[in-house]
Amino acid sequence: MLSYIGERVVRGPDWEYNHDDGGDGCVGTVIAIKKERSGQSRSNETARTNCKVQMVTVAWDLAHIGDYRTGLDGKYDLACMDVGLGRPHPISICNVCSRNPLGYRWLCAVCETFDLCDACYNKNEHHLDHQFVRFSSPIGSSVRAPTRESSLNNRVEARGLFVGAKVSKDDKRGSVVETLSFRNELQWGGVKVLWDGEEEASVHARTEDGVIDIKCEEAAKYGLYYKDHLANFGERSFNGVGDLASVLIDVDEIKQLQEGHGDWIPQMTDALRQVAIITAVTYKGDCKLHFPVLGLDWDFNTEAVTRLEKFGTGDTVQLIDDEEKIKKIQPGHGDWKEEMSQDLGQEGAVLTVQSTGDIKVLVNGHPLTLHPACVTLVEEAEENGSSIDWEEVQESMSMKAMQDEMILGPMGFGFSSINSMKEDILKFVQNAQDGNLTGVKEALEKNPSWVNIQVSHMAAIHHACSSGQLEVIKYLISKNASIEAIDETEFHPLHYAVRSNKLKVVEYLLQQGAYPSSVSKIWLSPLHLAAAKGFTDCVAILLKHGCNINIQAVGGDVALHFAIVGGSRECQKLLIQSPMIDLMLRNLNGDNALHFAALRDSEFSVNMILDKMPVLALNRKEDGVTCLHIAALVNNSTIARILIEKGRCTIDSNANNNGSPLFLAVIRGATETVEVLVTHGANINQQNKSGWTCMHAILKMLMNPEYEVEDSLTLRKIRASMREIGVSSPGGALACYLVRNGGKLDILDEEGNKPIDHVVDPKLKECLQKCLELYSPHSSPAPAAKKERNPLLSRILPFLNKRREARKRPASNLEGMNEVENLETEGEVELSINPFNISDELPKSPLDDFTVDAISSDQMVTDEDLKANVEKAAEHACSVCEEQLTQLIGIPCQHVQTWPGEEASALPTATTQRKEPTKRVVSVLRRQNSEFRMALACTVCFQRKKCVVFECGHSTCKECAELLPECPVCRQPASKVIPLYL
């Protein structure tokens, strides 16, 4: 459960304490959790899920400290001022002020791609008649708020310890000059106060219990907020991801609700009244439900979905007293029996939770199988003592014995034998865990039925696998112990062995037929556990035995995601190199393997994934975000460079509402990433949907004193050269850097504003204009006029025609060309840097002793000297430009040709005086070679050549095509393949 200490709140919908808070709109801080409630769950996981804060203590900025209801008796006295302690939205950016990350995320339900932060939402930015959806966390619930136009009369002015508030401490008085953030940028952490008579402000941060050591004498206004649009503090989202839910309404009613919300198809009828898991919440507020019994996923309108409580063995529950409702829900879930009418409204205890989601409850001495919607959890005071003790074990075993005795008769255990068996059973389980094979044998010889008995939801084989007792495990299996026995979380023995890294046990269980792809309640497989822990050998064994590498947990994460979080490079390598891995699978946040690796700063995984599937770098999320956007978000310049150079991703790709990767990097102040993107040609002047460019963003952000820009060597050089004219901060230097590289200051956004309009500092404005004048292409000097031909070279022209014919004579042999032709017949295409076998050493040119500059104006030159020099120069004058004298000699033909220097350096079949080819030439040839190979390579394995094509037009190699049920690119069924000849 999240800690609510430090949350800022205002009075909520059920407030009934007059002016205890100082008046409507006054803000306070939660300083303590006064009361929590939890169902009597024997399951730690269920207890955590059902736990709920019911009362908290609040210290008001302008009044006293008091206790208030946050769900007690269904009353909510408080509302959240902003989400500071939940999960912020790291990628979402306010489309107005560019704030990132966001607490509350307000998404326009009409425009669908327009986000607002809480401040801009309350300032009436965007259209007031548009309805917005409020998100409290990236994977949490979404709530549609009324239109602001209809709520204008319900706005309240927030007041409290904000900038301008008058405060006191002891005998001192002062004013708040700044509010501080704490831990993350969303949580209120205290204030800075300038005391009367002092020159520097002092920091007064709140303590861990939320209290601040100053008193507010006069509150400052923070701004208006929509009172009825806030979330109730402590109210649990009814449709949070991971919750249980069910659709309980009639078909006719749901057909109407589904219009515009995924629509209705007849197959959905089977899903009605089935227990499902909420796997995602869409921006429209619809729920994505996974039905484990059916193995299907459907989207349902939120109004059609009923959230269910999660129950555990031993929970105290009460049957609802609505007979008609139970009759409607029960078909297929235990059905309705007339004798159940006497149990309505009665309390009972949960015996088991079935895999279908139904629960078996002991009521009035007899068990009933019920749909979870038929009962409610009974709130009781928490019991003292440890979570696992003798009384709890006895109660659990007694309930199980009662159930068995009533259902199985004499085959089950009776109450009379429970106490006597208690110590023996616990000793038997303990012996299995400790590896005492003798004690285990003795117990099972006397009581063979104990082989699968569970104590605290774990059988003896679970304990033995966890501790790696191989001999005990072999004996238990020989005595018919279930190799697929599950505990309360549906962990199998294989899960326990993998989690403890017991390699011999893992190998033995798999040899005995244990299912390698078994999953728990939250769809965790043994491979997930091994990958998360970094157990490379376990990962290798599981893959060897055919474990499904693409199983997705409840959050949609596969084993590779867990390995990336765990940080084990060997595990990541094994998983990525597996031929069966699907790197395009996405989790609930829309991240595939490459997105997730970039988000987690895993340069190793990014490299390996791109080596195997480079096209993944072009893959977008639903909101248009690419891997390069994520690299900019986390400010990992290395990953950004890898994605550009190896993945060849689109560098200027615009997300739906967040702009380009460069725009996002500028917003985050990620200087290193900005430099990488600009160096690789990112467009600084590209506009997003609001018409903003990077220059709009940087100059707008500079107005925010909390905006921080990462410093770098480049920015320090800019500040050093421009400090005298007003550039002293990294932010200003970054703006100058963007202008130097082509950033324009006159581009209009949708509201008609130029980037320069956001600049308040006159010195910075002057500096930017100066940078624009110096580095703008329009301000560069005009190109120089063509240089007149040197008079000496003009006199050479008559001699050139005599030499041209001689230079055009064919070579006496073509050995160099034959070598090139032979390369093309060797099967694989090889591009040669020096195909003509040109010598590294050239004969000395006669021009080495002759230069035009050597003939100075103050030196007397006779006609004989001039004629001799002219004839000498004409031997090697360029036949194209007649000016630049660069000599090229072919080997073995020994023909001499003179070319301009620039053209000569670009010739692939010739060389100049340089001994090695330039880096540019080598880079071009390597890229051409890589592109040629990539065009022919299979899009799945990238190891064999394409040789078959699907009906959709995409192609792979024959081996991969035989394993694929569908096209790996467009996902159309691969019903037929056609041979392809390249």
C-alpha cells in the first residue's frame, strides 16, 4: 500500500466540520494514518489488496490538526489537491506549458491526444466544452469529469502556504518566497521563507510525519480549482489494473452500453457473469478484461463492469440478502438451491478460492459454491499475534477437515483427529524441508494420504523443492505426490525450485514431466522468476525443455522484460538469441522489448535486439512514441546513438502529442541527447501539433525557475565565449547551441507566437539575435567570384590537345579489371576498396619541381624559361579544369590521368597521393554492403536468405516460414507460401 504521508488535500464531498480547515479552499497536509481496515484474510496478498485507509490525520495550513474519514462508513471528507504520491506520468507532457512529469493527467476525450497538467486544467486552457478524462496513474483508473463549462460555478480558490504567504516562528515574521518539491517533482516538501531583516531565505522542509515548523499567519492564493473534479482521498479505484471484475447485466442492456465502446459481438455472451481480471484501462475509461476460463480478452464499457473483492482462504464473508440478484448470478457458479434462502445475510468463512474465481464458503455448517459478487467481506478488528501461528494452522485445517468430512464422508478427516494429527503433520512437512528422508518415509508409511496435504497452503513437495532436497522429492513423487501441486498463489513445485536456484531439482522435475510453462495466478512462469533473479543456468534448462518464452504476466511483461530489470546480461543474451522469442510483444504500457530496454537504460539489450531485429527501431507505440523518444526521455545519449546508427530509426518522428525526440530531449534538459540528435541531423525547426518547435520549448521552459538543463563541455564553451553578453546559465547556452545549429526564432505556433516572444531577459534576446546573425545561412558572405585563370595556365592550353589523344589509348593489359570480374563469380558479393590493385607508391611527378606560385612578379623570366616551364606543366595539366594538378596513375596499365582534386578523391578505381582510402569512402562502401545484405536477409532470423513469399507480399527464409503460423510483419495468416528466386 502506498504511503499517504505528505499528500496535500482540501475538503471533500462529505465534509461536515464547519471551518475546522480554515474555510473552503484551504489546503492541508496528511501527517498520519489514523485507521486502516483489512478483511480477515489468511492470504498476505489478499490482505494487502483488501487493506484500505479509513481515517487520516491532517495538519491544515491555517488551522488545527484533526482526524478525518477517508472511506469510513462510505464517507470521504477529503479530496486530493494533486497526485504526488501515486505513480506519475513520465512520458505525458502538458500540451500548454510542457510540464513533465504530470501528477493528475487530464486527457481531452474529444481531441484524444491533448494532455493538460492540473494547473493548466484549472486555468481553463483548451476548450471548456470538451470533456476530460482524469488519470491518477499510468496504469490506474480513469474517470470522466464533467465539462468545465458546466462546473464554472463550482470553482474554489485554493489558499495556504504558497508563495506570498505570511508566516511566523517564535518571534520572527516573514514571507514564503518559494515552495519546494520532495522525492519526486510532484510532492510538496516544504517552503523557503525570507524572514524580516534577513538577506537570505531559509529552508523549512516538512518532517517525515508531514509537519512543518512554521505557522501560517496569512494565506496566499494559489489559484482556482474545480471542486467536483478532484479524486476523493483514500477512495480505491473500482477499475484498477489487476482487480477482479465481472459483467453482471443483461444482454440487451449491455448491447446499448457497448455502442462506441468496442461494440458487441455474440461471442461476448459466454463472458457474462464470468470472473475476469482487469488488464488495462483505455483513455475512454473502458476496461480490457481477461477471462482465464475462456482464455479470451474483451473490451467493455466501464458502466457494464462490476469490481469484485479478492478473497483468500479463511476470510469472513457475508451473503447478500438479495435473493433475486443471487438467482441471476449463480447459474454456472454453483447454481441456486431453495435451501440457500435460509443462508441469506448470514456470515461464513471462505474454504477455498477456485481457479474459475468462484469461492467455496462454509455457512451454517454446510459448504456453498458462490460467485464472488454474492458475498461481501466482513470488516473485523485486526488480530494480535504473528501472521502464522498454531491457532491459524488449526483453524485452516479444521475448515478443510469439515469440508472433506461433509463431502467425502468417512474418507475425509474428522474434527476428533485434528488436534492429534497437528504436530505429526507439521513434523512431516518440516522433515521434507530439512531433507530428513527417514522421517518422511515413516510418516507416509503410517499415513499415505499426507503426501499431498497442505499446511499454510504449501504441500511437502513445495517445501522440499524450495530447499533443494532431491532425494525427498524423488521419494514423494514415487508415493504419488502431485508434481503440479499448487499453493494459494498457484505456484507449482517447479516455481519453488527455480526461485531457489536448485538446478538439480529443476532438471529432475522437468525430466519427470513437470510442465515448464506453468503459471501462477498473476501469470508468472518459472522462466519469469529465473530471468528476474539472474539465474542463467535455470533459464538455459527451461529453454532446453521447451518453456514458452513468450508468456506474458498480468502486466503484459515477458521473461525478457524481467531479465532487463534484473540486470543479468547472460540471461538477456540467452532469451534474445532464442529463435522462438517474439520481440514485438507489448506489455500493458505498450512497450515491446526494445522500448522496455531503452526505458530501463539497458544498452546491452538494445544492441542485441537491434542485431537480431533492426526493424524494431521503427516500431511505434499507440501514442506514436518510438524508442528514440524513450531514449530522449531517460537522457541516454548512448542508446540514442545506437538507435540512430544501428537501428536507423526515423530521427524526426513525431509522437501523437509530444513532438519529436529532439523536442522531448529539450523539454527534459537532456543536453547530451540533444547534441547526439542534432549531430545526426535532427530538425530543430520541426513543429508538433501545437505548432511548437524546439526553440519554442526551450525559451518557454527558461521562464520556469525550476527548469534544469544538464551541463556539458559544449555548453561550457558557449558560456565561456558569450558570458560577457549575457549567457551565464546552461539553459541559455543550450538555446544558443540550437540557434547555432539552425534553430529559427520567427516560426509561428498555432496561437501566432514566435519563440523569441517567450524571452523575457533582454540580454538573452540580444544574444540569440547575434547568434542568429552569425550562424544563419542567409547572413553568410556571398560566394566569391570565379577566380580568373592564371595567365601561365592559359598559355598552356595549346599544348593540351596534343596530350589528350595519347591519354585515351587503351591499356596494354587488363589484369586489374579481371580481378574485379572474378570477385563477382565467387557467390558472395564482396566490395573491394582497391579493385584495380593500385600501387601505394607513385613515381615522382615532374610537377613536384614546378609551381605557379614559384614565378614571382619581381623575378625576371625569359621566354625560353617560360616556354620550358609551360611545356613541362602541360605534360600534367588537368584536361578538365586546367587548374588543379592532381596526378592519378593506374597499375598495371601505367596510364597517367590528371583530375581535379575533389573529383580524384571520389574515384573508387583510382588513388591520389594518399596511401589509405578516406574514412568517408570506407563508410560509404560498408553501408552499401550492409544495405545489400539486409535487403536479401530473412526478416525473422537475419541469418539466411529470403526464398519464400507470403500472400501478403512479405518474405522470409524457408526454415522460418515453416515455423510461423502468420506473417511476422503484418500478422496475416500464412496459409500459403510462394518460392522466391533472387
